[in-house]
Amino acid sequence: MRVPVMHQHETESPAPRSNRIASWADGKSLFWPEALGLVNTAEISALRQSLGAGRVPPDLLQKIERLRVEDYREHDLQRQSRLVLSLLLAAEEGQFTRVSRWDRERLIRLMAYVRKDEDAIPDARPHGYDDDHGLMRATCAQMEPLLRAFKAWRLVRQVPELWLSQSPVLRSAVAVAPAQDFRPGSSPGDGPSVQI
């Protein structure tokens, strides 16, 4: 399977100001396509393989869980990361089919960047997640129609399944309730329908 590779000359140029990320670590500013270039092919490939196997790497999950919810940027990064990973897993399983190969590759590259500790602003430094958050926001803003379509799809397809899997009461109610077949003009208490 041939996977599209994002090259520097294929990105939008010049990048809009909203895509500019201030890098406090070195005093320079960084555009998001340049920042995504900090992720190497092996990192992207490893994440792609894990997602293809239907799992998120444990270190990435732990990193997302460690983000502080009391910090707006980290909380937003956590929330958006979960959304993007859900979309990627649904796409890999063939359930959500509206994502193009190019968009999938771009989201994998984004999540590989989030996974990386030593990026434009090393995550261990103060404000270390600001670059990750900025990249996430810029990418999600550009892919907003796709993310909106995924959220709608998830509400219809995945959320009811989650409710059933998490609630023994709902599971037993669905299992006990018999399916009824109604005749036109009958009411639910009229008994089974008769095929003519």
C-alpha cells in the first residue's frame, strides 16, 4: 500500500498567521508544516502500524492522560487528541470511510508529533505543550468539516454501542424486549401480525 508523503513544497504557502506558533524556547516563530517536519519517517511508520493493528501505543495514551485538565491548552490538546485517535481507529477498521488517504496521513503525522517529547518546544519545559496545542488547533481548524462529519457519524454509530456495552440495565432491556412485527392499522397490544 502506497502512503502519501507530505513534502514541504506541497504545503500551503505562505502559511496564514493563524498557523504561526511562537516558540519561546529559541525566540523564533515556527509554522506548523515546518514543525510537522520534525517527525521522522520511523516515528510515523510506528504509529501507523499500531493504529493499523487497532491500538494506540501505550506511551501515547499515557501522555494524553497525563495532560492537566486545569490548563486550558493541555485540556484542549487532550480532548482533540482523543477525537483524532478515535477517527483514525474508526478509519483503520473501515467503519468511518469519509477520510481520505491524505487526511489520514496528515492526522497520523500530527499524532506522531504529539507523541514526540523532544519537539519544537520539549514537552518537559514550561509551556512545553504549547507547540503541540498550536499544531492540533491549526490542523483541526483546517480539517473541521471532516471532524464535524466524524462527530455526527460517531453519535449515530458508536455512542449507542458504548451505552449498551457500559450499562447492564440497558443491555438486559434490549435482550428481553421482543421484536414485534405490526400489521398496518394494528396497535402494539393486538398481538403478532399475520402474513397474508
